[in-house]
Amino acid sequence: MWVKYKPVVGPLRRKDDYPWNGADVEFTIFDSPDLLATAPEKKRRLPSALCLSDENAEMMRRWIDDCKFNHKECLGPSDPWVPTRLLEIINGDGEINIRLAETANPPIPKESPFAALSHMWVNVNTNPPLRTVNTNYKQLKKLIPAKSLPQNFLDTALVCVRLGIRYIWIDSLCVIQDSVEDWRHEAALMHLVYRHAEVTIVATSATSSHDSFLQRSIDTIPAMKIAYTIKHPGAAAAVNQYMIVSRDKNPQESYRLFAVSGSKWNTRGWTMQERSLSARSIHFCRNKIFYECRNCLRSEDNEPAQESDMITSILWPRGEAISFTDLYRHWELFLAEYSQRNLTYATDKLPAIQSVAAEITAVTGREYIPCAGMWLHHLRSELLWHTSAFGDITRPSQWRAPSWSWASVEGNLVFSQWSMRNIGSSPPGSLPSNLSKHPFEVLATDEAYPDASSETRGFLKVRALAKRISKIRRFDETTGKKSFFPYGLFMVSQGQNGELESNEEVFAHGKLDVAGDWNPVQSSGDPLMYLHIDEEMHVTGLLLQELCRSVDKKVTSAEVWRRLGIATLFVDRAQPAINENAFSDQDLPQTIMLI
């Protein structure tokens, strides 16, 4: 229970004798009827001074067992599985050491429970965590002394000892960090790691691998016990009760929404996948432990979860009846948040969600395009992703995805498209009919890991209607008005005999993905084109720029283009098209390659 107190009258003063300015004061209250309740779901607990107290260890074991045996939504896969490598805890002579173990040699039983750690690496250049590389691999298999472990990893081992778990999976130690082949292989299996883990231990309060997440300061929080008497209606006599009132300097850290969802850990790219795919997680926050699974949210003090906590949960849906439609809807919401998260290495943008995609593929069999982070079945609508009206959009300094992929930019993105299909009417005029005669068609896509040196890396070969753009002009240069589509796309009009005329006219409105591309595009003089994708969407196509480079004839003889932004042929569905002559019934689709 939390209570806010506001002054009404009286010259209240602080303990340092300064006048109280009237600001809200927030208290945490534990009432004796709750503390002494016999029903488990109603019984409150005072937080322990020690994070790994006997009471807390028993509480966490009870949470895990209850989930494993009673939650249908959380039931793990029927086939046991262990990762390629695990860290074995060697607990002897009062000191905890670990060693890196290959689970196949000698074999570790696949039924062996293991815990996974979700943590923040932070700056790997100045203060990296302990990592497995080829040069120390043999030594780590022999022994990793406790003094060599970052505090974060040592805390994880201590938690596992208290939970009775012998093995741990930690990414920086269980994946060979300087082996591209091993890293790719293990990255593709991470959804299995978090799904099969007995529990995911989350170092939520730690901001690096070197921080402890078990330290507490509860004994420094002011608290008092207040006795009171209350007579309940119908009772013969009053009852003596009490409440314990405490006031932390940062009371918001007792709320799950702040301590977990508002943590720095929850702003990182990799941790989103780890949280979403875990069967169950225990969050170690400052002075409080939180638990989450697909059935329930719990906390150390047994405070009932607030509704907002449930709404903001991002746990990936599971179940036999789950459909691709349900999973894809969750995927779009997932990407909208993920696009705003931070990564130590910008090139991890797609690998950090690869396991989420692998889980969808395992359930539905749908084909994923790893080099773009998109689904072949939904590619027609996914190509119409666009930047939000809020925040700046930039391009990473190093190539990590083709221009037609949302992963090619940094910033706040929108993935759900505004469809016109179900509004019951079409815009007046013949243009919609002309467009529908030649639907957008995907001919080929690149392999999972394109060669970074290839001129056609991450290519997408399509067949669709397209229109050359003669020039682009900003609307606000003349009107001063801001618009979601701030550019007019011009074409050279055709006469009745089909010959090009000298006058130009706007046929579409466009928006650049990156505002900073405007000046380079204007000065380059490279040909521009509108690529039509779907006339039933609010965003109907893409704005492309031709690349002046040679093309591998073994791959394609089509022209090579890159995406610059989005465009639309219709401003209002109830009105005619921006230009009815944008495409005639004589226009034919073209074969185009995007990279």
C-alpha cells in the first residue's frame, strides 16, 4: 500500500527545521491484517534486509515450482534440451568457482536444469565483461576462479546455489565471442536457451556486468511501527492492530512499472528478446524482487500487480492454438518498441531479434528474411514501413541491412499500415483500376547472411508498376505548411499520342526516411523513381534512387535502386487521386532490384 499525504493547515516543518514546501510525501504502509493474513494470496511480506535470505530463497523456489507444474500457459517443451555450452558451478570450501562445460563432451543430461542470465554489457571497449575467446577457451574449461568473475556473474552463481541450480548460461561466456561462425550458430539458438531455462535471472538494477544486483539498503530506510485500535461494524470490542510505515527517498522503485519496465536494462536491444522469450524471469531490483511469467506477476512483498503492469508486459505469446496472425500482430508491436532501443554494436540490430523470428517460424512455418528482419508472406505491406512524426531518424555508419529494410535506419518507426480495403468504397476515377491490373510481385530475395562486399548484398528483386520522377519539390518552400508527406513528386506528362511533353506535374506526395538525405539527393542528379506496391494502403509505394554501380550479371540484369522513402498516390480516399494520369491502362510492370 502507498499513501500520499498533503498538508492542509499548520506550520509544518522538516526535521532540519526548514518550512515544508507542501510537496507530496509518499509512504509505504504494511498493515498488520495483511502481514498476518493466512490466505497466501492476501498475505503481505516485509522486504528482507538480505536479498538471498532463507525466506526469499524459499519464495523464489516456490514461484518457479508453481509455474512449472501449475501454469498451462508456461509449460515448457516436451523434449528436453541443453545449450552447446553451460557454466558449471563448483561450490566447495566456502568459495564459488565455475568452469565452462561443453554439454556434449562429456555429455550433460538434457534434463539438467539451468538458469540463464539477462544483463547489460555496457561499454565493452573500456570495461568489458569476462568473455570467452579462442585464446582462453581451454583455460575457462578448466576453472574460472571466483575472483576472476565480474560481480554480476558471481551474484548469478550465488542465486543459483540458493535455488539449487547447478548450471548457468551467460552469453559472454557460453558463446565464443571472436568466432563469427560460433556466434551465428549460437545466436540462432537463443530462443531455445530462454525457453528451456529453468528461470531467467535478470540483473535489472545493475548497469554493467561489474555491478552487484544483490546489494540492499533497506536498513537505511526510515520506518516506524504505529499501533492503533479499530472497532469493526458488529464487533463486540475494538481490536488492537498496527501498521509499519516507511519512506524511501525513491519510492517509485517499489513499483514494477518503474523498477523493471522503466529500468536502464529495459532500454537495451538484446534484453527485449531475452525478456520476451523467457519461460519465467526473476528481476533483481533495488531492495525488491519481482517475478513474471505468462500466468502471473508477483513481488517480494506480495503486493497485487497493478493493471498497467499487465498491459506493458511483452512476454511472447505461446500455446498450441496460437496463429500466425496473432503472432504477427505481436511482432509489429514488438518491432515498434524495439526500434527505439539501444545496442552496443549497431550491427546487432537484426541478430538481436533473430530468436523471436525463429520462434515464429518454429510454430507457423512461415518464411523469414534474416537479412531484412521481414516476413515473405507479409512483405508487400512490410515494405511500406515508415518513420514516425516524432524524433530524428539517422542511418548507421556501417551497413547492416538493405535500404528497403526498417533495420537500415535508427529511430522511431511505424509498422502497422493504414489499410483502405474494408472501408467499402474506392476513390473515384480510373487509377485504382489501372493499378490493380498489375499487382506487386516478389521474384527473389538474398540469402540469410549476404556477403558484405557484394554489390547486390541484401537484394530484393520485384516486378511492379513504376514511374520515373522528373523532380522533387518541398511543399513548405512555397506554402510554409508542414505535412506528413512534405514533398511533391513530379513526372513529365504525356500527350494523347503517348509522347512526352515539356510540362511537369505532381503525381504523388512523398516523404524521405532520413531528412538529411534531401540535399545529397538534390545535388547527386541520380535518377529517381516511384515504385508502386499497394493502392489499398495509405502509403502506396516507395521513393527510390538509382545506384550508379556495376551489377553482377549472374544475379540480375535489372536496374539497381535503393530506398529513399515512401509515397502516396492518394491524399484522401473520398477524393480523386493526386493525378489521375499517374498510371494508364497501357503501363506495364517493370523488373527492379532493390539493395
